[in-house]
Amino acid sequence: MGTSSNTKRKRTQRDYTMGFKLQIVMAVEKGDMTYKQAQKIYGIQGRSTVLTWLRKHGKMDWSTKVRLPMSKSPKAKETSAQTIKRL
């Protein structure tokens, strides 16, 4: 098996410089790509590596958890007879 210039080299954690991390974080926060696209494009192996960078170096506030309540639809309270009448 010879080396080819077209083969992707697997990266290790020590390969990522601070500038590289910040570049990825900026691109993801601007909306140029998703964190999964960044992983694929740049050959980042760890599933949560880019997410960790976003939490550490990004401008978004990750300290508070946002819980969105589920909307209560009026259809959930209808009985079958009411549904038939409405239709």
C-alpha cells in the first residue's frame, strides 16, 4: 500500500492549533456550515470535538439550558365526537 496525495490523513488531537479551532468556530457560528459539515470537511474525527470548541471559544452562551415548552394544541383535548363534529 503506497502513499498517495489524494488519501486523507487521519488527524490526532495534537494537530489542531488555536487558530484552526477559532476558524472552525467562526464558520459554524456565522452559519457557513454546521458542526457536522465542519467535521467532515476538515477530517475531524471526534464526534463532539467541534461542539467542545464551540462551547469553549464561541460567542454563544452555553451556560443556561433553554427548555421550550410543548405547545398545547386544542386538538389534543377534543373527544372523538367533537372531532367528528368539527370535521
